[in-house]
Amino acid sequence: MSGERSESDGDKGERGGEHADPLDAAGVDPIVPDAAGEAFAEDDEVRAFLREIAADVRGDSSESKQLSAILYRVSDLYDPDEQTSPEEIYLNVRHIMKIKDQGGIER
């Protein structure tokens, strides 16, 4: 996975009234290290802990629901019945952030 980005990635900055990528603005490094693809060991305790936090932070606001969903998805890394990776989670969160920045899916 390359760290290079182009205008075709949909990140046109603030030119023409478009907003900068929210993850770029937050200083998030889009490069996923090679070690991130390694399998996570099954860990019932970590999975349960993450899911408990996800339930605690879930509220009525869209932000709290999003955070809860992200935490729950991260807990799937420790579940042998789930097929996910840190990269998949990152890409999913990035997609959600772009949609939110655009004002929703309808735009």
C-alpha cells in the first residue's frame, strides 16, 4: 500500500469549495504498517472489554454511535469468527468520515 495520494483519490483539498480530507486534517497517517496485517490472537477478555466500552459510549448523537460502532468493529479483531483487519477497519472509518464531511450520503 503506497502512501502517495492523487487527486483521483477524491481528495481535492479546499479548491472549488470542497473540504480537505478530515483524516488528513486530523494528522492521521494513512500508511498502514506491514505488521498490521498479522492475525490478532483470540482474546475473549479484550473483546468483551471493547464491546463493553462500545455499549457505554453509545448515545443519541451520531458521533457517539459512530465511536461505538468503531470500537465494536475493533473488538472483531479478537473474535475468531470474524474476518477483518486493521486496514479494513481504517478504510471503513475513513469512508464514514468522508461521508460525514460531505454532509451525508445523499450529497
